[in-house]
Amino acid sequence: ATAVHEYAHAITALRLGDRTGESEGRVTLNPLAHADPIGTIAMPLLAGIFHYPPLGWGKPVPFQPAHFTRKISMRAGSALVSVAGPLANIIQAAITLGVAALLVFAIHLQPAQHPGVFSILGVFLTLNMMLAVFNLLPIHPLDGGKILTWALPPRFDYIDDFLSRYGWAILLGLMF
């Protein structure tokens, strides 16, 4: 889920003309290219050991809005790159629902008889929806922060400045 999310950011930036992610090997679905040692390995492992809700992240895909070659503002381009990740998670959730429906209605697989299969699908569905909703929170450094920057008129830049400066603290508070 995280690899597809980060790939969506990278491919969107590339299609807008920025090759930064490509030069760092991030235009790939290989999960290792998007793994963050703390966020992808240590945090989920510790959450599992201590029975906390899963918390983790992938290595953010770098992009340079100034390198966009399409006729699009840097703010709008940044918003498009940012929304691509959560949209990829929503698409993965929809595909997961489609697979579950196919298993039940076309193949006649019963959830009660195959709880493992449906448990895995349920976890993947929940994970993708949680990633999408969480990343759309309008707080920096989340994707929603860049979308908010694009959506706010310039006269409200002070809100973006505040969230850029204190977003990490707000995010930490939400996690606790």
C-alpha cells in the first residue's frame, strides 16, 4: 500500500515534467525503494510487539515544482502530486472490495469458510482507507498540507505558514 502510494507521487511528478524522483530510483513499485528504516520497519514492528495501532510511513518522494514543464502553477502541480498518493490508496481499496465481491459472488467463496482470505482483504482495505484519510489531513508534512496550500487563497498564507511550522507538533498530538 505504501509503495503504490509513493509510486503514485513519483509518476505524477514525472508526468508533470519533474525528474527528481526518477533520478533517485523512486518511479518503481519495488517496496524497498520506498522503505524508510524507521517508518516502514521499526515503527510497525514496535507497534506489533507492544500491541499498539499500526503506525508507519514510507520514504517521501522528492519533487521540485520548479521543474514542472507542463503549463501548471507550482501550487497546483504540488497539489496534483500530493493527491496522487491518497488517490492510489482509494483505488487499491476499491480493487480490494472488487476482489472480495468476485470471491463471494462469482467463485462462491464463503467468508465463514475461508476467514484467512477475507481477513487479509479486510486488513488491506482498512489499511488503504486509513492511509488515504490520514494523508489527506490538511497538516504539513502530510499530503493534505500541500493540497491546502493550493486551495487557500494567497491572503491566507499565514495559515499555511503556521501549519508548516507547527504541523509536526499537531501531528504528534493527534497520534497520541
